[in-house]
Amino acid sequence: MDTQNKTVTQETPARRSRLLGSVIAVAAMAGLGGLAWYLTHQPAAAPAGAPGAAVPGGPAGASGPGGGRRGSVTTVGVATAEQADLPVTLEALGTVTAAATTTVRAQVSGILQQVLFKEGQMVKAGQVLAQIDPRQFDMALLQASGQRQRDEAQLENARLTLNRYRTLLGQDSIARQDVDTQAALVKQLEGTVMTDRAQEGTARLNLGYTKVVAPITGRVGLRVVDVGNLVGASDAGGIAVITQLSPIDVEFSVPQDSVPALMQQVNSGASLAAVALDRTRTNVLENGKFSAMDNQVDVQTGTVKAKARFANTKSALFPSQFVNLRLELRTIKDAVMVPVTAVRHGTNGDFVYVLKADKTVTVRPITRGHSTAEKVQIASGLQAGEQVITEGADRLKEGAKVTLPGGGGQRGSAGGHAASASAAAGAEAASGQGERRHRKDQGAAQ
């Protein structure tokens, strides 16, 4: 009985020792795991003496001049300010309009015999488009010609008679009244012949109008009338519509605030380049020049209408098409340019973060100038060749320490691997220590 109680008494401390060893091992593994996580998630340590580095002898977690956590360094993107020629442009939405549009109508009434064009065909000025029945106009021309010839013969006879009367008057063989009457008859017949010639010309002109020709060069539209119909000058639709496509115009609106700068360039005789872009502003449809501007401001929109003319040699522009117009007003020479993402706005105005040689940044107030879709001009406050921060500036302050992409990635990775290996070794050691203590307790119990 005493032996059994002694055995139970010896087993109880042994069991407690094993339990205590297991708890110690688990606590050690948890602590080492937390240490490994902390080390792997720490940024790369800043060099000694840099802004943002830990102060020697200071308490843990103290902040340096950079304002960040001890040893924190921000990875940023940088760009170099460069000098370039900056075009000052005017962007507007424009509508393509034909330089000329003509409705071709018959100038004489008659039956349409032939249509000599195809729908959508390009035609030239003077090209015959249709033929009207010319027979009645031929007869009218013959009639006018006969009338003229008859009156010319009468005039010739009257002139001969007048010459004879004047000879007889010199011989005092005829009265002067007869001579004057004959001279008046000659003048009357001369007027009649002149009228006959005009009527003959009108008849010949009407005969020529039976051939309907294109007044301008352009693209003919859909046919309005078919062969066999009676056509005339009073037809509203005419025979066809011709639209001039080359050259072609783009109408756009200029804001009234931009009118003085535009007029200054126009009055100086400058040739302003214009570019027609598609709806996405990525593809250039045609290049042209500024043509003209209206003489008054639209009171409803506050804009002035203007035109730019394009050669349209490739037929990329079509009447009534909507395009994006870019008009180049002038060019700023040797402008200091930086990416748009580098310029930031604060309570005191625009500024940029300038990267110094010691990999720290400083706040530089600047004056913004003209800008494009990707870059902005720095009118003052920055020199060409200086580096500015374009990415990661949200986490920066004056004097903050930064690193460039790829500058500390490997070091952080190596530290992470080392911390992981150390944590694993510590866990393994703690596990081995607990196992040895467990075996020792079992031997003591036996």
C-alpha cells in the first residue's frame, strides 16, 4: 500500500514537469515566430545619420528628422526636368463642312434623255452630267439665224442706196430729204440686225444648256431624277447635288478668352497649323491650316466661330463628320517640363519634391505654366536637370529619406529569409529542449 502511494506521488511531479516543458516550448516558438514576422515586415534600414534614421541612444520607436518610424525609407519614382519646345494649342470639337455644295439643275425645260454619271462618282468642273432633248432648241437657233441673215441683207441694200443718194445729192439731182430718210433707214436696219444677233446668241446658249455640266469639282450624290422626266429650272431637287471634298473645312468654336491670342497671331501673318483627330484623339485624320474667324461673339455660348481648311487628299474627312481639332497657336522655346504627376498642390500653392544627392527630398514651390496631357511647364522654381518625385510623394515630408525602385528590394528579401531561418532554428531548439526535459522527468519517475 505504501509502495503504491509512493509511486503515485512520484508520477505527479513528473507529469507536471512534462506539462511545464510543453508550455515553455510553445511560448518560445510563438515568440520566435512573432520576431520572425516583425523582421520580415521591416523596411530596409536607413543609413546612419540620414533623416528618418534612429537617434543613437534614443528610446525604441523614436522618430528621426524625416518624421517616419525608425529606419523607414519610402520607395519613390523620379523623373528629370528637361527642356523642350512646348506647343501652345487650342483644343475644340469641330464639324466638317464642305467648301462648296451645289445643286445641279437644268437651265432649260425639256425631256431628260441621258444621265451620264454614277451615284457617288467624283466629277470635275465642266464634265457633262446629263443630256436634255436638244431638237426644239436646234429649231429655235435656225429660226434666229435666218432672221438675222434676212435683216443683214436688207441692211446691206439700204447702205448701197444711201451711197447712191449721196452721189446724186452732190450732183444736185435729188432732194436732201430723201438722203436723210435713207440714212435713217440704214440705222434702223442696223438695230434690227443687232437684235437678231442677240436672239441668235440666246438660241445657241439654250442649245448649249441641253448639256447639263458640273459647275464644281467634287463628289456627286444620289440621283434625284430619272431618264424620261421633264426637267426645268424650277425643279427644287434638281438633277444631282455635288459636294466639294478637296479642299474641305472644319468649323469649330473659339472661347472668347482665347480670341485675343488667336487674333494676335493672325494679324501678325503667322500660319497656324491645325490637326484633325478622330473621336478618341489618337489617330490623325488630316493636317491643315487656320482659315478664317467670324466677326462677332455668340452671346449664348460665349464663343466665336472659326474655320480651318484641310487638303483632304486621302478623303479621311467627310461632310457633317464630328472631329477633334487641335490648333497650334505658338511654341514656347526651351520650356522646363516635368510629368504631370510630379506637380502637387498645397495650402501655399503648387510645389514639387526635389530629390537631392543624399537621397533626401525637399519641398520646392513652383509656378505652373502651360501643360499637355502628360507634361506640364514649370515657369519658375525649377531648373532643367533636377530630379523630381513622380510616385510615392503622398508619404513624404521635408527631408524624408527615399530609395529608388530596385535599390533595397534584395536586402529586404535576404533579411526576411534570414529571419525565417532564425525563427525555424529557434523553434527547433525549443522543441529539442522540451523533449530532453520530458525524457529526464520520465527517468526520474522510474
